[in-house]
Amino acid sequence: VICSDKTGTLTKNEMTVVAARTQARKYNVAGVGYDPAEGTVQGEDGADPAKDEAFKALIRGGTLNNESRIERTEEG
């Protein structure tokens, strides 16, 4: 299930994840925009998402089943 709204999508042309849930736990996603250097993912109970096979499968599925891309451009 993907729950979304249009806040930011139309005005900033951005849609970012703020939370993800596996059967076992909820993960909070923090950061602004699409900069991966500034983002974090942490389980509500302090769990490390890199050690959660269900979370890794969720991310893998989302990665393989989309056509999105991020392009860096110089703004002037």
C-alpha cells in the first residue's frame, strides 16, 4: 500500500518517502528533498534497516518496480 498526497508534488516537483512499514515494524525516513547524503532511516524501536531482511525486500521491490530517476543539474 502506498499512501500519498499532492503536497510538494505539484509545487516542488518532489515526492519523498517519510515512513515505511514491514510486518514487524515501522521505519521513519528523514531528510529533505532527494539528497541521499542528508537522509536517515531508523526503526521506531531503534532497529537498523540494513539488518532487516523484510525492509531490504521492500526497498528492493520499490527499486525494481519503477521508472523514476534522479538527475543532477546545475542551476544558474
